[in-house]
Amino acid sequence: MIENARQIVDLMHKLTAKSCEHAHLRVEQIESERLSTSSQKTNPIEKSVSTGYAVRVLKDGSWGFAASSKFDPSEYERVIKLAIAIADASRKVNSHKVKFAELSVGERKYETPLESDPFALPF
């Protein structure tokens, strides 16, 4: 997934460098388990993983946002261009332009700290 994120960021820089004040990528992977009962019996555990990404741009003081769960280079370009188009459309109705303070570029990763693995609980 990290390599996909780097591809998106590279394309995002290429497509937004001359036209947008800010571009932001967020990639998420969410793992979940669902346990249910029926007639006093435990149903099989349902496990799922969902992965997706969102692009947010600031262009001419207006925000644009688009997202997808499809990891494919042509989809990356479509999502980035859609975020830019939404910023263009937002500008037409935006009465207050957003202004950002200058900050350094960074890469962050966050994982929720757990004392025990919730997926390792016996049932």
C-alpha cells in the first residue's frame, strides 16, 4: 500500500503543482470483525478489510475533495482531476477564500495503540 501511496503522491504533485496551493493525500486501511447471535447460537465471525484513499486540494482558496477504493494508475489520475474540478466548482460559490500558513511537507503514520490484539480473542 505504501508504494501505491507514493505513486498517487507523485502524480498528485505533477497535476497540482502549477494550479493548487495545497494537495493532501489520505490512505486508510480498516480491519473489522463482526460477531452476532441468532436463536441463542453464535453465528460465524465476519471479517473484513476496507482500503481506500482521498485527495483534497486547495485551489484559488476553495477546497476540492474526491476519494476511491480502486488502486489503479488511471483511477489515481481521475480522482486527482475530480478533486481539482470540484475545487473549481466550489470557487464559484465560495465567498471566503481559504488561506493556509506555510508549513513544511511531511509524511505521517498513525496506528491505534492496543494492549491486546482484538482479533486474537478466542470465541
